[in-house]
Amino acid sequence: GGAFNKMAAVLRSCRALRKSFAPKSLTLSHVRWLAAQPGEILEVKRQNALIGGGAKRIENQHRKGRLTARERIELLLDPGSFKEYDMFVEHSCTAFGMDAPDNKFPGDGVVTGQGLINGRPVFLFSQDFTVFGGSLSSMHAKKICKVMDKALEVGAPVIGLNDSGGARIQEGVDSLAGYADIFLRNVMVSGVIPQISLIMGPCAGGAVYSPAITDFTFMVKNSSYLFVTGPDVVEQVTKEVVTFEELGGAATHSKKSGVSHRAFANDIDALSQLRELFDFLPLSNAQKSPIRQTSDSRDRLIPALNSIIPPYPNQPYDLHDIIKLVIDEANFFEIMPDYAKNIVVGFARMDGRTVGIVGNQPQQKAGCLDINSSVKGARFVRFCDAFNIPLITFVDVPGFLPGTDQEYGGIIRQGAKLLYAYAEATVPKLAVITRKAFGGAYDVMSSKHLRGDINYAWPTAQVAVMGPEGAVAILHKRKEQELRQEHITELLESESIHLRKILNHIPRFLTPDVLPEYDPIINLLDSLGYFSTDDKATISDLRETPKKLGHFVSSAVQTKGEVFLRHLIEALRDGYQQHTAYKKLLQTLYLFLDRVKNEIEYEQTLCNPYQAAARGFLDDIIEPATTRKKLCEDLELLDAKEQMMPKKKHGNIPL
């Protein structure tokens, strides 16, 4: 009797479990097997959870070039460190046939838990596209909320691997409530623990707003998509035909919209880069970033920096060259490298310590601040401030970008975001002015006036209300007068006019704005033997394209610029009226030299680092080669910095 009762109880249990794991026909042999080995029940259910939506759907995922949810976790975390939560959770929906056995999957389309990255704890969730397309149900959302709550309690980052078709329609408002629960936690933990989203498949509708709130959003090229409404809806409403990639692909969001902070080649590359980024970050706002041992000496001098700034003030250079020379081992993790390229932001280390790097990029828009670069810089500065990461700013900014597009787009409000972020930041703030620091943009870029801790300038720095060209145009409005030899003599005897000083301005002399006609200069160069037969043929071909002709002539002049310029100046000195063939050219040269003379005098008087240093706005004017040494020393000194803000609920940043 006792054996029969035991067998009957097992049979009832098996019938209850049949929907999820048992064969279609339950025989007495199955009952005996389960009764003899009850531990196998757990193993069968665990195996069901591990295969997600099944072998065919996994194969389809691989065919698209994507990894499964569990494969992604395995690559991201240290081997054997993953501890899963809620493996056996199932959805609770009963409508539209969702309670059928074939619609029950352990885990409910998301794998959650915690593990280690390079020995440091992290919480994460990975959506499983093989189960209902990774769609979000109420139980799916509860699993995500659970790991976020745990992460907040422990003080460890949260990483979301997103691969979801959106809300699970069958659950109606319950799925929408699930999204709202996640959004709330995104906001609550913001600034407390780092949040990172990696979009590895579709992410549409309301689902996009969780990644948008997180600190960093990354995408995978050609396989991930972010949009509020898909291409079909866009076509129905606006009649605009657009592809998934054009509407919300990685290229769109990493280059045009700025929604994505970076795009990676594939799943493996993305997960590898994510591990690298994680090493730069602290676990929470209560901890400091890890210090990495380095063989790169903090006292290393960098002679190359002494000559890295071009002699001509409007000639661009690549800020990355300076950054990589200064930081530890040239290891720079750039954020948003393809968006708003006129400002560079990213993470590096100085003497093993994590720092945030911000700098103007002269190669793009001359380093001017515009709407997109201001927002990009402000968000990065605020992240660093929230998580106690010191800031180093390299300044070479001629001002805010002018134009109706910028004014209509709200450059005043958008530019104020960067100003607000720097002024609000209480972390150590170091700045190095490498060349230009003009107008309001000088104030914005971590100036002493915004509580900058240490502000340096190189001898090449120019700190002023505006640049020499603009200032001279206002201060020396030219009056029409007949050019005479005494004017030329007076100009050429000026202390400001030295060949070595004005050689740097040759490229400006050869622009259409200064020299609208190239024939006189071509004839003079030809008479001086500058051109070969091939050069003359090139000039003939370029007659119809003045811009290309100008570049060609400019290149020819710069190869022997000093000799050519000396020829022209001697022609001016010998007698302006005597050189009738080049009279117009010499007159243009005179006006140009007069402008250069005034600009040089302006630079010597107002447009240099010494005026700012004299007023205490710069802590020192340093030899560029010593930049790394001084910054490392300052970072060590400021490591214990504490700065309080006035008591308030929160500020009202101009969003």
C-alpha cells in the first residue's frame, strides 16, 4: 500500500511537469525511472533552460552572425564566474494560447545573474532572441529589475545585452508596466553605479529608452538596430521608404544621431571592447577606479611635444597625437569617435590612474565648439564627475561655431550644457592650453574661472577675446589710400616684419580671399624657374578649376617659400612702381604684410599666455615636453580633493 501511494504521488507530479519536459505519452517505465532518480528532474529542466528556444532557432541566430544570449555572457565574463538568477522563471500570460505547453520556456527570454570581469563583480542581463524574439513580458522585466536592485545593493555596475523585438503584445499593459519598472531603476541608479547597454540585435519601441538613459550605449555593425518606430510605420505615416540600417543602424546612431557611443565590428569584438572599458571604471560612486601597474614612467619627458604645434596658427594637427604621447602606454579608449569629431573624449590612465580626457580637435571644424560637440562633451564630463574620475582638458578652441544653423538649433542653450558640466564638476580638473583659447569658449573649457584646479599653457598658447585676424579687422579698419613707396619703406622697417615671422602666414597669402588672381604669381614663379615642363602642363589643365590651381600654386610656393617671399619683398623694396608686370601682386602683398604686422603686434600685446598668467588665470606656462610629468604630479596631489556644492535638491541644467 505504501509503495502504491508513493507511485501515485509521483504520477501526479509527473503529469504536472509534463508540459515542460515530459514526453507526450507518459508510461509506467517513465514513472519508475523518475521515481528511482528524482534528481534527473532538475537536470532535464536545466537543460531545457540552457537551450532557450531550441536548436533550430539557435542555428538561425548563428546564421545571422549573432551569438546566443548565453554565448555572449560566456565571452564577456571571466571563465566559470557566472551565477545565474531565476533560471526557471516562466511567463504568467494565459491569453492567446500562451498557456500552451509549447509556449512555456524556462527563463522567459532573458538570462540574468552576476559574474566577474577581470576579477571585479558585475551584474548583467542578456536577452534571448530565440525565445519569443526576446520580447519583454512582466516576468522578463522582473528578472531584469531584480539584477538592477541587487547591483544597487552591492554597488556594482549593470550591463545589459539587448536583443529584443520589444514588448510582448500578448501581455498588453503588463509588458508596458515592465518597461516602466526598468526605466525607473535606470534613473534611480544613475550616477550611483555605471550602466552600460550593448545593442546586439533589434531594440525597438519603448525598449529604446532604457539604453538611452544608461551611461554608455554601444552597437554592433550590420546586426543591431535602435528605433522608436520601424521602417513599415515610417512608410505608412510619412510615405518615406527607409531600410532598417538607414533608420536605426549602428552607422546612423554612431555618426549622425549620437545615440550610440561606439559601433563594433561583430559580437566578439563588442564584448572584448566592453571588457576593456570596464577596466577603466569604478564599481560605484563610492569607490575609485582600479589602479593598473605600468612601466611607463610618470617622469617621462616628451621632446616631440615641443614641436608638435604647427607654426602657422590655422594649420591643423591631430589631437590624438598629443593625447597618446602624454598618457600611459598610448592606451586611449575613445568615446563617440565618429560623432562630433571636433571634440575628443575618452578614458586613459596617468601613472596607472583612470582619467577622463577632453580636448578640441583642430582637424575638425578648426576645433570650434558647436551644438553636437557641446552635448557630447557635457555628458562625458558629468559621467566622470559622478564617478570620481579626474578630468584632463586639452584646449585649442577658436570659439563657438558661427552660423544660422547653429543659432536656430540652440547653440546658446546647448553650449551652456558644457559650461554647466565643467562648473558643476568637483573632481580634479586639469587643463592644458596648447594653442588657441578665444572668447567664451576659453571660459567653457575647464578654465580657472569654472573652478579649474590646475591650468597650464604652452608657450604657443593664445588666450584672448578673439584671434588676431578678427581683432585686426576691427581694430585697424583700412582706409582707401594710394600706395606709395614711403608706405612700403615704413612697413618693411617695422620691427614686427621679419621674414621668419611672416613665413608662417604664406598659406593665407595664397588663398582666394587674399589673392583672387593667380596669373601674376604663376608668371613670377615661372620667371624664377620654379616650374618644370610637367608643372606647366598641370597649370594649363587646372586653369578651369581655380580652387585646385590655388592648391597647386600654394604647394609650389611652400616648397621654397622663403626664397619666393624674399624675391617679392625685394621687389617691393627696390621700387613698387618699377615692377609694372607685378604691380597688382605687389600691392596685394603690401596689404597682406600690413595686416600680418598688425596681427603680430596684437599677438605680442594681447594674444599670448602671459597676460592670463599675469592675472593668475594660469598656474604656469610650461615646456610642452614636461606635460606628462606635471600632470601626474598634480593628479597625485589632488587625489584627496574634496569640494562641496551648495545644498540643493538638484541643479537645473539647460536641457
